[in-house]
Amino acid sequence: QVREGVWKIRCDTLVEKTVGLYGFGQIARKVAQFLSGFPVTLLAHDVLAPEAGQFPQVQLVSLDELLSRSDILSLHVPLNDETRGQVNAGFLARMKKGAYLINTARGGLVNEPDLVVALQSGQLAGAGLDTFSSEPLPSSSPLLRLENVILTPHCASNTAQAYRKILACCLDNVIAFKTGQGDAHILNPDYKEYL
């Protein structure tokens, strides 16, 4: 819009907003840490995280409370049989009217046709989507024609620095495994039970 000479762009602010984190694992906790410097109320819901621990600024609430109170809802749950398509018409109708939905987790969490309806009807003010049920996003997707949606390609790790770190991590794992010196970067050390 700036390139087209449009300068007065309507924006919103984080000030005094309630940000909801659906899922409170490592990534959501980083988001909470980042947002702790802003004057926002932070809510989270996670069936596997019964307490916020070192995040006293985050209030853990029920899913219904999270949806009804959040001005901005950020998805951080894994994609599995229980969560696939969970963000559907019913879920979106339970959200605060005029809220924003952010999905940087997995595209399969969101029923995209239902999201389009919520965005067109004004139930949601907007959405920021970094991942989609089909990637790359098909040119026929109505999401591409909505002005209240920001679309990005889920490629934050597509940098030379990230690839070097990934390669180093993989090499560390192979060396540690082969020499019996432990598991350098293994997040599930119980993997040995399955060998």
C-alpha cells in the first residue's frame, strides 16, 4: 500500500489487548516471554500444562474462557486426531466477536472454509496465517482474496544460518550416538525403548 501511495492505513494496537495462547508449550512460552514487555493480558489453555510456572504473567484458563476473552488468539497445539479441523465454525463462533486468529502451528488445525465465512461475516476482524491445510496455498483459495488476512509461507527457517545449525545439530547427534556419549539434541530420550 505504501508503494501505491496509500499512507493512512487503518491499524490496531496491542495496548490493553488480551492475547490468548491455545497450547502452552515451548513456542507459546517464547511468545509469552516476548509479549511480557507489552501492556497486554496473557491467557493460555493447554491440557498438558496444568500451571504456568515461571510465567506468572500468564493466566491458565479453560478453552471457553480463552476463546471468549481473547482479542488475539494464537494457535500452538500439535496437529493430531483430536485437533485436526478443530478450529471450525463452532470454535470460531465461540471466539470474541472482532478477534484476530493467528496460526503459525499447523494448517490442518483450521477448517479454512469456516474461517473464510468468519472473516467475511465480521465474526473475526482478521487472521494471520503462516501455514495452510494445502501448501503451497492453491491459487483458488478464497483466503488470497480477503483483505483482512495476512499470509506468509511458514519458512522462517529458510536461512543459511538455520541450515548450518540444523546440519551441526544432526552431526552432533550422529557423533554422540555412534560414540555412546549421550544424546546431544534428542528431545525424546526414551527412543531407545523402541529400538
